[in-house]
Amino acid sequence: MTAPIHIIGGGLAGAEAAWQIASRGVGVVIHEMRPVRGTAAHRTAGLAELVCSNSFRSDDPEHNAVGLLHEEMRRLDSLVMRAADANQVPAGGALAVDRDGFSSAITAALEQHPLVTICREEIDGLPPADWDNVIVATGPLTSAALAEAITKLAGEAALAFFDAIAPIVHRASIDMSVAWPQSRYDRAGPGGSGADYINSPLSRPQYEAFIDALLAGQKAAFHDWEAATPYFDGCLPIEVMAERGRETLRHGPMKPFGLTNPHAPTVKPYAVVQLRQDNRLGTLFNMVGFQTKLTHGEQVRIFRTIPGLEGAEFARLGGLHRNTFLNAPNLLDATLRLRAAPRLRFAGQITGCEGYVESAAIGLVAGRFAAAERLQKSLGAPPPTTALGALLGHITGGHIETIDAGPRSYQPMNINFGLFPPLAKSPTRAADGSRLRGSAKTLARKAAISRRALGDLALWIAGADQAQAAE
Ligand SMILES: Cc1cc2nc3c(=O)[nH]c(=O)nc-3n(C[C@H](O)[C@H](O)[C@H](O)COP(=O)(O)OP(=O)(O)OC[C@H]3O[C@@H](n4cnc5c(N)ncnc54)[C@H](O)[C@@H]3O)c2cc1C
């Protein structure tokens, strides 16, 4: 009997790490503080709870980096991907899930695994000295006591900034004589129909009035400790986007492209608000990209000026939350261990990746590293040409401090093709010999990066298996 590996936090990363460890025949104890102690965003006691959107983003493994990451995780027997695939709801080209079904599937799989123990308790300081192999996966809302202990140990302050929650609307309260169902460019995607979003059109005067209302709307006050914290650019509050320019939203979440209003096919909307299905039943829809710091009262008043949403009933209103993440490139080694205390390994958003899928992916890798260490087997990092390796590389050293040097230079990152090493030779010609140009060239390049990634991942998997068999 080997001693178990301890995981602090049963979120996306902790749950995936636990599964990977138990799958290698090693015992694991998950210490999850909910429901004994809650966070500002979680609502349930379930493991791997999705706190905001129900989307895992694009499921295209050929032309989209997060779609490629999905595929790599599937090939590595990811529990998170298995539960997502089993609980998907239609969402155009995206992989979206029924959040309760997803979390229940993960909780049940881990509860039923004979090598997994789940303790409902907060770890409020450094783990006991006899825990020699620990994964800290406490996420963006790491409890204050643990965050303080880690900060003292690591000698460098963790950073805080804002993520954002978009409002959720009851489907039945949307006026479908004004709004209409359609995915952008009618894309069906996995499990979708091509009509998975609900779209609300705005004319130019309506858009201008909406922007005025956003700019004038009352915002919730920041706490003192939040005031000087920078927003994450990929997740700006809608009113901050409006402040950056009156047309910004029309080129972002409210862009009108790829959509035709069947109620007035010849009239091009000036802007469109999209709502995406949020639960399996199709009774709840979230307002895509509408994260906001407006007060709840103002959200109801202003969002009900959107055509089709005049009678909207909100199941949840938008909000902003702080994030906690390490200056990982300086503090962690190549297998995610804290240099200052190598028995502690970090996983998930606290390492500075961003998003559900990325957090689970780093949990997957951390779990495999921890299990290999416990079994005294060697396991190299996934190649940097894979999505897993590219993301890991960003965390453990890919980031270069630039003008904004110091701990704030390193900021969270979603997986993207910019993190992959360039191709030795980008494709220049199509299969029929014609010269590739413009977007066709970009797509061919992405497809070539993805092919290379999956080929290199297969070699890594085979190599890891061989190394284990030989030892
Ligand atoms: C408000 C908000 C909105 C977000 N929206 C999105 C989104 O729309 N899409 C997206 O892809 N990502 C989103 N994210 C990011 C998302 O939270 C993370 O990507 C993902 O959940 C992180 O996974 P994780 O496992 O690192 O952390 P989590 O999933 O948060 O899991 C951490 C777990 O650790 C537990 N915990 C914390 N401290 C302790 C302790 N001391 N002892 C024991 N247990 C502890 C928590 O209860 C929690 O269950 C959002 C984050 C926030 C905060």
C-alpha cells in the first residue's frame, strides 16, 4: 500500500487530477471545502461545478485550439471530457453542457471509485508535514487562509483581478415574435441544430440608446482591495467595453454578422444580442458576453430595453469576481511543483491558466505527474507541440516578462495557437495544387498544427506506456 496523494480542491482541476491518479492505481484523498465553506461564485456542493457559462467553447479539433485540447484530453481518458460529452446541450459550434448533469456525473464517478476518498473540509493552512505528495487545486476563489499560507511560503504575492458572470434569462420570458433562434452562420456543431442561440435585434437608434444607458448606469461599488485591480481583457464588463468606444460592442458580443432576422429578412440589424442555452431542458438562456458590474436593479432596467427582452425574467444577474493565481513561471518547476516546497504541486486556474477546459487540462497533467512520482516512474512533459504541452509551457516558463515586469507581467491565458511552436513549413498549397490565400491559408496552418499535435501526443502516450512497462 502506498500513501495516498492529497488534492486540495475538488473543482475542474482537482476532480480531473483525482481521476487520473486513481486510474493509475494510486489512492487519492480530495479535500473539498464545500458545502462546509462556500465561495462567492459556487452554489452547490457538487465537484467540478461550473460557476458561470456552461460552455467549453469550440469543439473543432482541427481549426480551434480549445477544440484540439478537448480532443487531446479525450485521448487521455479525461473524466471532465467524458462527463461533458455525456451531458452536452445544443450550442452551435460550441460544446456546452447541462451544468448539473455534468457536475453530478463527475461527483458520482469519483464517489464510486474505490481508490478515491472525499473529505468535506477546508484546508486552512499549509498541509500537514506527512502529506508528501499534494496537489493544490483551489482555483480562482481559493479560501483566504490557504491563500495567505501559500503567499507566505512562496514569498511572492498572488494576484487578484476580475472575472465576470453574464446574466441568465428564463426562456419563456423572451418575446419570440421579436427574437429568433439561429446559430451564427447556421453552424450546427456537436449536438447542435444550427438554431441554438436566441437573437435579439437592435436598430441603430436602439443601439445608441442602449450604449447611453450602459454608460450612465449605476455600477456596484468595488471593495477597497479590488479597486486597483486590472480587468482581464478577454472578459471585460460590458459597460467597460462601451466606455472604450461606442462601436466596440458592435464589433464584439453584439456583432450582427452571420444572422438573418426571419421577422424582417430584408432589414439588417445594427447590432444583435445573443443568448445561449444554459440547461438541458432549454428553459434558461445566458446573455453571451454580458458580464457586468452594473447594479442588479440597473441590469434589469437596462437589459429590458433590448428588443424581445422587455419582459425578461432573470434567473441570475451578472457580476464580477476576483481571481487568485501564482506567478507560476517563477515559482513552479517543469512538473508544476512549487520550487520552495516540492511536495506541493499546483493545478488549475491558480497556476494562471484561464477557463474550465484549461483548468481541467492542467489538472490532468498534474495528476499524471503526481501519480508517476508516487509510483517512482519517469514521465516527461507532453511535447510543446501539443495543446497540453503548449499550455503547460505557458505556465512553467513560456511567458517572458516584458515592459510590465514583476509578478503582474504574468497573466492568465486561454489555450490558443499562439502558444504553439511555429510549423517548420506552413502549407502554401491546397490538395488540388492551387495556391492558398487569406483565411484558407490560416485554416490550413491551424489544421497542420493540429495534425502535428495529435501525432506528437500519440508518440508521448506510447512513450509513457513503454517507460512504465519497462520499469
Ligand atoms: C466568477 C467566475 C466566472 C467564471 N466564468 C468562467 C466561464 O464562463 N468559463 C470558463 O471557462 N471559466 C470561467 N471561470 C474560470 C473558472 O472558475 C475556472 O476556469 C475553473 O473553475 C477553475 O477550475 P479550478 O479547478 O482551478 O477551480 P475551481 O473549479 O474553482 O475549484 C476549486 C475548488 O477548491 C475549493 N477550495 C478553495 N479553497 C479551498 C480550501 N482551502 N480547502 C478546500 N477546498 C478549497 C473550492 O470550493 C472549489 O471547489 C470563472 C471564474 C470565476 C471566479
